[in-house]
Amino acid sequence: MHRVIIVEDEFIVRYGIRSMIDWEKIGLDLIGEAANGREALDIIEAGMPDILITDIKMPVMDGIELIAEVRRISPDIKIIILSNLEDFQYAKEAIKHGVSEYLIKSDMMPRDFEQALLKIKESLDAVRNSTSDQTLSFRSEPAHKESFLLGLLERGSGKINDEEQILGKFGLSHFHPAYLLHISLNTSELGYAERQSLIRNNLEQEGLPHSRIYEVFPDRQGEINVLFSVSESEGDAGSAEIEVLRHQADQLIHRVFEQSGLCATIGISGRIREWSEVKNAYDQAVNAVKQKLFLGSGRVIVHGSDALRISAPPMGAISISSLQVQSMVYAFQSKELTEYIEHLFEQLAARRDAELVQIISLELLMILMTLWPDVSKDAQQVLELKKRYFEELSRLETLEQSRMWFIQAFDALVQHMIEIYKGDRSSIIKATQYIQQYYHQEISLQSISSLVHLSKNYFANLFKKEVGESFLEYLTRIRIEKAKTLLTGELKAGEVGGLVGIQDPKYFSKVFKKITGLSPSEYRILVREIHK
């Protein structure tokens, strides 16, 4: 069974995570819990887990530090981040270290959590025989050979001289010059075993010529990798080999599509001359595949090709103004919002950074998921919408698809707000009437929005749109207007402030002067002189 550790500083949350899953039933072994990253590392020292479930914000050592340290210790551990919406800025740092799943605590249901765990377990099961198994058995069965090759992808072969006996047992003593092909399928419906079977069957039939295939083996994500041997010569002969390989890979893509309707993208590494170069070649091929974001899927992408070369990327960071996006949504500025998103994706296209695209996409998604609860009273509908968002985004392969998806998603939100706008305008009228009657009482944004059954953020934006000034500006203006009437009598300024809901005399005088240009005393004198 695969081993799991939970890291969360709040006991009640740890208890909830532990209790919502029947760990043994789904084939996982919960080996420990920790309240912070430091405690988690102590547990990891006692026994390396396969899956790490961690919060982001924790005392002593937070989730970001923990993930960075775990990645230094082992690149193999699968990581699930648990976070709150407001912690997303921290989560962005963790994403850079590579995580398997990102789950939001407030939206996490037992079934969703279990599905995320099962997805990771399936990935681990696909390559269950770890490289350490090879020290116990030198049999040349395909599973053991694949496991050994997987180890080369992940840890490299710095100690390859110590592994000559294993290479010999697997018939790999002499390395033929080769290229590594990384084959990625655009599907989340097929399991790892089904995806591998589909690719292997096509390779064995009329995909790449079998006589030139050196080895075929999956990585931990279940994607197939192929070592394709070439001639010993380099130079022009090597360039010709790449063109032949590109042609054969393109044929494989077409065959997979004709047979299954699935779109495959194939990344090809640089030339490999010895086993010690396999890990670097794998990184090259994987990074080439990631460029499908910018070049399009269903194609062959060769490391170092002209298609991957870009001019000097623009300087400066790409950032999203959440407040600006929210303001445009609340103002129903669909055109301006579309232009904002298009400009954002133009910058991403110029950068050609797949990791940055993931981070920006998640940040836009967080904004959507924050705004929808503000404008919908159906909590279940919002929850289902959030799930659908994650599912749809996971299926997008190119930057253009992502751009169109976000434009449509934000436009759908704006259209929904326009539809409910007329009905909610009466709520603003009700709020202004309440303020005019009860201005002398304590009235907060939270209390007044609850009174009219609207979310705080939505109410604040709708109020300003309808009234022309913010809730606080309106409340303060009403109070000062009432105070001006009271100052015509004999009450002291401090007493007048208390009667209109501003209890602090100094603050009352400050606000009064800011709005009228006069202090309460000066205003009283002026009024009396006028009426003499």
C-alpha cells in the first residue's frame, strides 16, 4: 500500500481529513500526521511517504518551505496542497515546486478528495516497482527494465558505473546513440494503463519502425517514453535522422487520432550518446511537449528547433489586479474585461513560460470562484460550477483555448450579474431608506448587506453603481446632514456627534470639517449670523 502523511496545523482539520477517507479501502496507508513542516520532516526521516498532503500556512515551517525541502530530498513524492482562497499567493510559490493536486478547503468534499487520491494512486500503481527493487532482482522482465529506466529519468545516472551489472542483465550494456520521445495524450478519461496500452499497440503496429525502437517505458505520470536508436554518425547524418524521426512521430500521431479520436503531442529530445544523458534528454522532451501551450497540440515538437526559439522575452513581471478585474465585472464592462484578458494572454504568449501560464490561469480561476458566491444564493450551484471549472480547465491544452475559456467564463459571470441586477436594485433602495431612518445607530457594511440579503462585496459595488457614492460615503453624508440641523440648536458638538452615530467627538469634528469645510463650532456661528 502507498504511504500517506497529512500536514496541517489545525487539529480539527487534520481529524476531518483523516476521518473523511477509508484509507485502507482505497489502498492507502496513513502513516503519520504533523502540525507543521518540521514535524513532517521528522516523520519523513523515519520512512519516506508516497503522498504528502499539506496545508500552506503553518507555524515553525510552512508548506512552501516543506515542499521545497521534500523536493530536494525526493522528486518522486506526490504532493497535494490544501489551501484557502485567500492563501493563493502562497500557493503560487508551492506550484513552482511541482504539485499533483491543489484543493481548496472550503470546497473540498469527501468524494472530491477521494477522487484526487485515487488519481494519484493510479499514477503510482502504474510504476509500482521502484528502482530499489532492482537491487533485489536482476531478472530481465519488462517491468523491472522499465522501472530501472524510470529511475534514470528521475535521478539521473551519476553512479552509472556502479550499475553496469544491472545494465548487463537487462541487455543494455552497450548504449546505441538515440533520441528520447515523450508522448502525451490529451485525455483525462482514460486511465494510465489504458493510455499506455493505446500507445504501445500503435508502436507495435505501424507507428515508429520497430527495428529502430530501443526501449519503451512510462514515467510516473503514465506518459510513454521511447528511446529511438539512430546511426553512430553525427553531423548531417544526425540532422537527417531527426527528419526521419519527426516524420515517423507525425505518422504515429495521425494513427492514434484515427484509431481513438485522441490527440497526441510528441516531444523529441536532443541526441543522447550515453546513459548518463537520459535524464537531461527526458527533461528536454517533456519541456518540448509543454510548448504545445503556445504552438498547438497534436504535433511533433523537437528540442532546440527554430519553433522553440524566441526573441528576448519582455522584461518585468506579469501580474493580475484582482481589484481591477472585480471592478470591471461589477461595472458590467464586458468589452474592457475581454481586452484585459487578451492583453494578459498576449504577454503570456510572448513569455512562452508554461509554468507561468499555470499560475496566471489559477489566479484568474480564483477570482472567478471568489465572485460567483457573491452573486448567487444557490450554494450547491456554485459548488458544482467550481467543480466544472476545474474539470474544463484540466482538459485545455493550448494558450488559445485557455484565453477563450476565460473570456467566456467571465462574460457568463457578467451576463448573470446583468440578469439579477434589476431585481437587486430594490434592495439598494431599501438600504438607503434604512440608513436615512437609523443613521444614528451603528451600521456596518456587513450588517446592511445582510439586512437586504446580499453578499458584502456585491452589495458594496451595487450600492456605488446605483447611488453614485460608496456605502460609507453615503452614510457619512446623511449623518453630517442631520448634524447640521442639530447644530442650529444649543447642543454641544460632541453631543451632536453621538446623536448622529459618530461617538468620538474628535473624529466627528474631523469628518464634519472634511465634508463642510468648517468645524462644527464655525458652522454654528455661520448659521446664526445668517439668521440674524
